[in-house]
Amino acid sequence: SMGHLVSEKTRRKIANTLCKNSYLMKHISGEEVFVHNLAKWCRDNNFHQGRVMDRVAGKVKKPYKGWIGQVLNPVV
């Protein structure tokens, strides 16, 4: 397979970084959801995590499958 193997420690660090923040996800229908584990929320809803992250980070303004989001408590 392509790429390099990521050690368990590194993988945990990456996972913790992704899961540290809380997010307020807003749907165009008006529904709002507080998400504490974005990776799990994406998996549960069959969303592409990178595309959701682009919206949360403000890189993409257009909703993804109707959703936009914002970080509530960025951890420094």
C-alpha cells in the first residue's frame, strides 16, 4: 500500500486533535447539532470528514450535504 505506516501513538495524537473541539453543526433546514467527536459524527452519517473539516475551518463556504459548522471551543 502507498504511504507510510502511522504509529499507534501518532494515530492517537491525531485522533485526539480531531476530537478535542466541540462543533456546532447547522443544517439548512434549521436543525442544529452539537458534535463533540466530529470523526464519529461523520462516520455515523456517512459524511466525508475532510469535506466537513473544510467547512468547519472556513475554507469552504458552501454547505456540505446541507451542513455548515463552526468550532465552539478551539483548543490551543
